Amino acid sequence: MMKEIYPRIIELFHNDRFSVLATIIKQAGPSPRGIGTKCLIMEDGSFTGTIGGGIVEAKVITEAAKVFDTGMPVRLPFSLKGSDVSDTDMLCGGDLEVFLEPVSPKHISHLSIFEKAFKIINRGGAGLIATVIKEDRWKWGDVPKMFIEKEGQRIGSLLGGQAMDEDLVEKLETILESRQPLLLTLEDGSKNPVEIFVEPLVAKPVLYVFGGGHVSEQIVPLAAKVHFQVVVIDDRQEFANTKNFPDATEVHQFPFDGVMNRLPVDESSFLVIVTRGHTQDKDVLSQALKTDAKYIGMIGSSRKRNIIYEKLSEEGFTEDDLSRVYSPIGLGIGAETPQEIAVSIVAEIIKVRAGKIED
């Protein structure tokens, strides 16, 4: 759902249009949707996403009109403990609370937070969105909201003093490990308690598969099933075909020369090199070694690997550089067929993702 909501927010920003973001921030007992579920409401009453439908959603849309008028947020509690269908459709038996956040095109830092969040969801990585949900902290049009990247870099501020921002940064790793949105109470610079809603964003890592042949056709569905976003690249039109890779997030026809300049490869990326020939494998590998990719694997025999390594050494790559490469690729399970080779490769990248590969 975030893949629909965040780009819509960004589009509205660029079109200078106001919107209201509704987020479930509390839940006790059964309810139609979980904590962190969102719905984006436009000024004409249309919306993207859902927080459960029924009276809850209808009430949220009605209250959003007040947010459009005042520019101030609203917290809405709901009890879902009705006992008669003639009285209410809210019969789940639990309670929830929804926070309605004004999203104004006037606040560029607000836009930057949503852009960063969408990038993580779309391309991988990790970070944390923190939003102050005490309404009066939004007065004067301030946006007490912050995005913290996994490495600690920040966009925006909670507007409670530097100590409060840094307190949250210290909790970053624990919150990301939990992967669960939650409410926190932090103290501002005057020792006043401030309630914060925090949302960890830990996206599926991206697996780049270079080559669109038979082995790739087996790798892609397996990797997608174990929660990788898979991007396939081949330099031939007939092999860079989305029909061959229905489980891939993206399929591109790119020349292998300079291909890394076209891709946002980072330290969370996985690279599998299974092109049609030694020359193309070497070309892609030489570029891959200049990235911070978490995993670089190249298909082929030990003899082929050694020939390519010798050429790369002549070009200035060190033993430490080459030691990053998993080649021959895959776990040693005696794989022979494309299906078996794919199993061995995906098993190896799962192991690396889990941090189980020994030095």
C-alpha cells in the first residue's frame, strides 16, 4: 500500500496540493487493519489506500475536512465493541486510534521525508519515520517529523530540542530490528513528555540478476518467494522480456558496458552475474567490484573464474577485491540443471542475507 500512497503524496506536493495522511497509531484487540496502516485523503474527499472501510473510514474522511480547514492534525479514537449490527458496523471487538496528519506543499522537509521513505520501499535499505502526535506541537505550521537513515543521517526534526532527536537515534537499531511500528514517549528539552509514533522501514533487499537466460528464469521466482525484489538486466531485447520474468520487480535491456551507472547499487544490494559469456561476466564483475554490494556472485567453473581473476588483477584489482566474489556461485549441493543451480544460488544469497557466511 505504501507503494501507492507515497508516490501519490509526492505527486500532490509537486502539484501544490494539500492532502491529509491518516495512520492507525494504536490498536488493542481485533480491528480491520493493523498499526501503521495508512490512507491518504484528498481535498475532494477521494482517497488512496484504506484503514478498514466502514464507519471508521467514513469518520476519518469527515474529520479530514477539519484538517484541511485548520492545517492542524487530529487524533481520533475508535471503539469497535458494538453489539448489534443495527447500531454499528464496528463489531470487531477492539479499539484503535487514528492520527490525521496535514501534508502541505509548503514544507519541503516533509516532502524529503516521503521521498526518502519511497526510495527505501522501492529500492531497498532501512530507515525510520518518527512523527510527533501531540497536536499542539504542530502549531504555527511546524512539522515535527523526522526521517533517520540506518546510518544515522537525519531529515527534519521532532522540534523538541537536539537531545530528543539524538535520543531517538540511539534507539534506531533496536526499532529497526523489531520491524514493528510503535508509540514512544520521549522528553523534550524542557523535560516534558512527548508522544512519538515511529515506523521502521526495512525494505526487501534488491537482487540484480545480470543475464536473462535459463538459469535466471529459475532464479527469479525463487528469489521473489523469499522476499527479494528482483531486477533482471540483459543487453538483448529478446532476453530482457517481462513475459519471461513475471515475478521480477523490473526488467531492463541495458548494455553491460557501464551498466552499474544505471543502477542504484548500494551496501544492501545482491548481484548475481549469469550472462551469456565470459567477456560479459568479466565486464559486469569489474564494475560490481567498484560498488559496495553486499553480495557479488558469478557463475562458472573454477577455471573460468581464475582466468577472469587473472585479467582483473592485471587491471589493478587486488586479492581483497576478488575475495568478495562468490565464484563458482552457489552452495555446493551438486547442482547440474538450471533449476538445481538456481536453488544453490538462492540458498547462498539467503545465507549471506542472514549473516551466516563464514570468513
